Amino acid sequence: MKVEVVIGNIASQPDAQAVVNSANANLRLGSGVAGAIHTAAGAELEAYCRPLAPLVLGGALTTPGFGLPSPRIIQVRAPHFLNNDQLELHYERAILSMMDALRIHRIASVAIPAIGIGVFRFPPALAASIMARVRSEGAAANPTLRWVRICVTSEERRAVSASAFGAVHEGQA
């Protein structure tokens, strides 16, 4: 499985079958990743998500992409670093839930943000190391998944994720 880490807009990944949203419990428009994805997908996404909320901590669910170039969105809820206990356990569950959703929907290509490191304040290096480990451990269970693109917003975050994943810097996307 190919893993690449890029500085890029998670909402503009036309070659990905799915993008991952770092979702809030209410599955609503937020700031950061949730804001970018909801804005690009359009009002239909929030209307679709309303009856599905709240998303359990560490949970994931799949929605249509609506106005996004990717046909699916995997909504993932990570823990808030300042407000939740058992942070690493909940973060790992969130990544496992995401991997399960990718397997169930037979997704071959996915763009993933640095989940939970913005408003939820999860430390970027810890988030990247947990995500890399869980993705690696779960790779055999999902032979359909061919490539993963980690989309980050800065060179510093790209370096942290690339180090954790042992991935090659692929530029911007």
C-alpha cells in the first residue's frame, strides 16, 4: 500500500474514492477540516448528517460526498485532548473505526487529514504515530486499500507525519 504525505486541501482530492473528516460529535460545520469539508460538500451534507448525530467518541460513519470530488466521506470523531480521558485509547478507536469503514465500503484510495490536531488539540506527533501504527496493523485486513494520502497544512506537520509513516514527501496536492 502506498502512503504519501502532502501539503494540500483535504476537500480537493479528486482521485480519492473517499476523504476523511475530523468530525465533531454533532457532525456539523465546524472550523478546520470539518469546516473545509462541509463548505465544499454543501448544505446537503449537514442535512444528511443531522439525524445521524451524535457520533460516538472514537466512532466513524460513511456519508455521500455531495459537492466534493470524492464520492464518500468517512466521518471520524477523535478525542478532545483537553476534555476527554483515555486519549490514546479513544484516538486508536477512531482510527480503527475509520479503517473498518474503508474496508466495509471497499475503498481503494483515501485522503486523510491529521485527525484531531486542530480544535481538538491532539499532539501532532502522537496522532501521527498512532495513525501510522493502526494503519500498518490493519493493512492486511483491507487488501482493497491501495493508497493513502495524508493531507496536512504545513511543512512542519508534513515532516511529522512523513516521519511517523515512513512515507515519501510527494509535494502538494
